[in-house]
Amino acid sequence: MLNKTKKKFSQGFTLVEILVVLVIVAILAGLAFVNYGALVSKGYAAEAETYLKDVSNAVTLYEDMYGGQQPTLDDLKQNGILKPSPALDKNWKIEFSGNIFTATSSEEMPGGGGNATVYNRETGKFSGYGFDEDGN
């Protein structure tokens, strides 16, 4: 009887058992892939949010220093008020006018180009890429 039991365990897995495991692994991989894309988009949106807040703070500082005169992005960089990393400069194109600041992703960005995040300095709200209508 002992030899019969040892023989049964040494036969290996059945085809059905292997297929069940493969199906479970495929389902888990599919769920991870779907969630990964959403997390990457949120990460890029958070990067744009941080960059826009930095630019907004730099503009406020420049306006305070120079009597309300609104600077260009080059003015902020030349005066050392804004020091973005080369990756931020490469991935995002920043535009601002008044209290509206816009970051648009470039074609070189891994997430793709043309995605815009808008920050309203007056209200403190974000909209566009990575944000729903409530600014969340």
C-alpha cells in the first residue's frame, strides 16, 4: 500500500491542474496590467501638478520682487527662481497668463504628448489630464 501511495504522488500534475493555474495567473496579470496604466497616468498628472505649483510659486515670488510685473518662464529660470530638472523641461511645456497655468506633455514623454493639466492660481483648482471635473 505504501508503494502505491508513493507512486501516485510521483506522477506529476494533471493537464487540468496546469490549465487551472495558467488561467489564474492570466487573470491576475490582466488585473495588474489594467491597474498599472491608471497608476502611470496618475503619476504623470501628479508630476504636472507639482511642476505647476512650483511655477505658480515662482511667478508669485517674481511678481513680489518686481512690483507685480508678470515674468516669462525664461525670466524665472535666468533669475534662479525656478530650477526645473532637465526631465521636467523635456516632458512638459509650461504656459501661463494671469492666474491660469498650463502644463502640456511633449511628444518625448513616455505617457504621450498633448495631455494638458491646467491650474487656476486664484481658486487653487486643477483640471484636465489626471483630474476629474471636481479637480480630484
